[in-house]
Amino acid sequence: MSMAAGRPEPRPAPERRRVRIVPGGPMMVEGPVEIVLDDGSTVVSDRFQVALCTCRRSAAYPFCDTSHRRRARRRRPTGEE
């Protein structure tokens, strides 16, 4: 950090990231991102777009693995009335 007249130079404002919430799906974040988890650990992704899980069903949590799409299978009609 350099000093100007005894004061630190201001840091440039961080670049804004776009976040889009997909109804019934993940939170889409423009990357790269650093994610801080509940336990204080961090996960980093350098991808240009990151899907973050909002349903907590993902085996790759905090990243979305499309587990929210899985639904119970419908029973096939047996032909009996």
C-alpha cells in the first residue's frame, strides 16, 4: 500500500457481480467467485458463471448439481379402471 501525504491511497471499488435467482433452481452468479461457507471455510471458482445451490440437496454443495430437478416418478397407469 502506498502512502500519499501520510494517508493510504483509497482502494478501487470492487467490480460488481450480477446475481440472478432462478425460481425453483440455483442462484446464478457471474464469476470468478470466492464463497464463504457456514463454517468459515472458503471455496473458489474461476468459472465465468457459477450456479449456487439454494435447495441444499446438491452433493457438490455449495455448487448446484441439478438435484432440485429430481422429482418422484409418477406411477404408470396399469390399464385397469
